[in-house]
Amino acid sequence: MIGVLIVDDHQLARSGLRSLIEPEPDLTVAGEAGNGPEAVRLARMLRPDVILMDLKMPGGDGLAATKAIADDPHLAATRIIVLTSYDSDESVLAALRYGASGYLLKDFEAPALLQGIRTVAAGEALLAPVIARRIAETWTPPAPPARPPYPALAELTEREREILVKVAEGRSNAELAAELHISHATAKTHVSRILAKLGARDRVQLVIIGYRSGLVGPDH
């Protein structure tokens, strides 16, 4: 059962989300919060699998809450989907960089919401390729390091590097399986090993690593 924490300052919005989630046999609403600080408190108490996080709320915004939850080692297994009205909103990019696993526009269809929750709970990301590129492009590069960035890349096999590139370009596990002629389970195992080797939290961080390391970019 996938436990979902709903975070929105509008009671009507929370009720609408609950009405979509509760009938699903594999999903349950673990709790509701009306602002960022309450979301952080309930996340630490309830340990939900997925959080639906509204970003703009009075009394504590979702961006700060996203960062606090993603930075909490006790909530490493909790995934965050940010809810937004505009996919060009800079706060969406910030939330993804802080640790959110994807985003949904607020005009979503019910099937997209339910599939999105399951996708993120399974360890994948809700990340359109154009957003993946914008995350990497707007990430401020660090000062030139004394050693190559991401030395752990050297630990990846040739196949894992190939998969990292495809993940950074926005491929899902299903797309990896189809393109590489491997099973879905094998694709998922490869991604899990890459995450472990690079010490990355999720696929969004793999996007950032792929672009910032030069494996993906305008010259590739």
C-alpha cells in the first residue's frame, strides 16, 4: 500500500485529491497538511511514501518544506511530487533541485495523478525532458574542482554509463527496456545500481549528474 500525504492550503483541493486517491486499492491517504511547516511535521510523524506538495501556500511555502523533507535522512524513502499551475515556474525547478522527484500541473487528469504517484513510489521520476534540461542549465556550476567532478562515474560499467545518459535525457524504465532490449526488471536493477554507486537520491539527481559531468549536453 502506497501512503500519500496531501499538502495544499485549500481544503477543497485536499478533498478533491483524497476522493481520487482513496478508491484505489493500492493507494491510501496517510494525512493532510495545509502549509509547509505542518507538512514537515506530518512527514516526520507519518513517513508517507509519496507527498503531493503545493508550492505556494500562506503560512509556510512548499519549497522550504520540500527542502526540509528531502534533507532529512529519516525520510530518505519519501518521494515528493510538486503540484504547480505553470511548468515554467522557477520554483518548480528549485523544488526539483532540492529533492522533489517530479511535478504535476494542477490541470492534471485523474489517471495522470494516480499513475504519477505509482511511478514516483516505484523510484522513477515525473520529469519531462525539457524540464530535465532546464534543471541542468539553471544549476549554478561550481568553481573548477581540483579533481574531475563525480569521480564515482569511473565505477560505472559501460552499460551503466549508457543508461545514465538515457535517464538524464528523460527515459523511463519502460523506455530503457524497449530501447536496450532488456527486461523492465533489468532496467530497474541497472538504475538502482547507478543510484547506489553515485550516491544519488533519485533520478532527478541523475539528470543533474549527467549534465554537469558532461555525459549529456549540447556536444553529445
